[in-house]
Amino acid sequence: MFERFGKLPSGKILEQVKASPNFIKGAFRNREQTPPELEPKSPGKIFLEFATRERDSKPHGQIPTIQTDLKNIQADVPTVVWLGHSSYFIFWQGKVIAVDPLFSSNVSPIYKSVVAFQGTEIYTIQDIPPIDVLIFTHDHYDHLDYYTVGQIHKMTKKIVCPLGVDAHLKFWGVRADKIQTMDWDDTFHIDENIEITALTTRHSSGRTFKRDQSLWCAYFLRLGKYKLFLAGDGGFGKHFQAIGEKYGPFDFGFIENGQYNTSWPVHHMFPEQSAEAAHLLGLKTVVPIHWGKYSLAFHKWNDSIKRFIVAAEKKNLNYCIPKIGQAYRIDEPALREVWWDFE
């Protein structure tokens, strides 16, 4: 039971963590400082809000989905399949890349406290192909799942994760030689055609009460001539413009859009900020994620996408809203079926 909490860095992993210029006074720190009045409330106060505040954050009907045969996708152009929330697969030239995969009904250490919406669990481990590269953005429960890792790591060639996250993975039985840890601005070459660069985000980490002992990342993924932005969780900040100027424009990108609240205003973006971030990054096509499968905030389950569309259209963004499980080739016209417009 307690294995799901993971393990804090120790030994050689802790030495590597402490050597990072982003590990300051016993914890990883965001590059952009947050005014004290904007710091998130304490975990205890946030939990009390969840326990006492009336919410209408879950859909009353079943989420429409499309079950694609993931084992038989042929993709000469990068093709993505969103699994809901921040989980997705990328297929290209026979390679399979998975980001923050979740195959659990509950993404919280508390039983049945954060459960998947009805109809969204359309895939199991048995439905997915062998994975060439498995990428994790950070160690929060809705991105790094103990049960998923336990099933998926044996069918994975390489795992990329932020500094310190490897402590969890090794504790859960993942071989050390499979793991590549990343600090912000590090670049790792998977092969001659695939490289990944870890990018800063404005967020946090932790699976217990001791916070920020591992890093949190977004990524720049280069697949041959194609440039993709893979969002990690995080609030709005100056880093989006800096990333866009250095690495952009991007042919395609995912952007976080959901689970926002005034109690944690700089650790997750509000939808209008998500659209602005996509604009600053120079995303030629953007898919908003971090919504559609789990409720981790107080807003209605589809408010985030409604607000994002309004903001995206004001900025003339080419936004794409696939159904969960629907394959999308990034050079095709954007998918905009309104499948989410129900309470």
C-alpha cells in the first residue's frame, strides 16, 4: 500500500539532485520567484476546501471517445493520441513515445478521491505497443502512477524524467540503465533523429508532505524536422516567451489547460493564460490538455475548454480538440468537433 508514495532521493540520486543549480536551500526552486501572497495555500487548507466546498466538477454523462488500435498506427508524420488529462502517445517513423501515461481509475493516494470520468478508461496496458521512449514531467500522482509504472516499465526501452524522479522509479523496480534524468536545459539524444530538451516550468513536486525534492519539466521534442512542445504542469510566466524565442516556433504542442484555482494561482494556468502561452511559444497547432478525465479543482469539467476556445480565437490560434483515443496527424486540419458541450 505504502509503495505508491514512492521514495525521496538518497545516496547517489541525492548527490545528483544537490549538484543542480536549481536545488537551493534543500529544495528545487522555480526560476521565476512568486510573491508571498500568490504562493499556494497549505496542503491542509486546500484539503479542507475540497472536503467542505460544494462542487459540480464532474460530467453527468459519459465522455465520448474513439478507441484507436494503438498497435497498428503507421506514422510518417508525427501522430498523437490523447488519453485524457495529461497522458498521450506520439507515433513517428515506427517509434512509440508515451508521456505521463495513466492506466489507473484513481490518481490520488486516498482511495476513490480522484476517479476517472465515466467512459474515459478505454485502454488498458494490454492495448498499448512496446514503448521506445517513456517521458515523465514530474512526480505528482496524476502524472506518475505507481500501478502504471509497475506494468509498463518492462515493455519500455528508455525512460526520461526530471532529476529526483528516478528515486521513485528505482524503488518501484525500474532498472537504472533504462533511466535518463534531466535538469532544465539538458538535451538528450535518443538517436540521430530524436532528441529531447528539458524546459523550465513554474510548478512544484512531491508525493508526501516533504515537497520539491524532485524537479518538474516541460520538454522540447525534436523528431527529425518536426519540433514539438510537450507541456508539463505549471503556471504562467516569463519562461514561455524565452522558450518560444530560443526553440520555437513549434510545429505542434500540448499546453496545460485545467485544474486551476485562485488557491494555487501560479502553479496552474487559467485558460486565458494557456492561450497566451501557446501564442508566445509559437505553437502552429495546439492541443489543450490536463482536463477531460479527472477533476482536481472546483471548476466545471468543461469550463476550461470553453474559456480556452474563446481566448484562442481572439489570438487566432490553430487549436485542436481531439476526443480521448482519437489519432491526429499533426499536419492535418485541426479537429474541432464539439463533443464536450454537456454538463
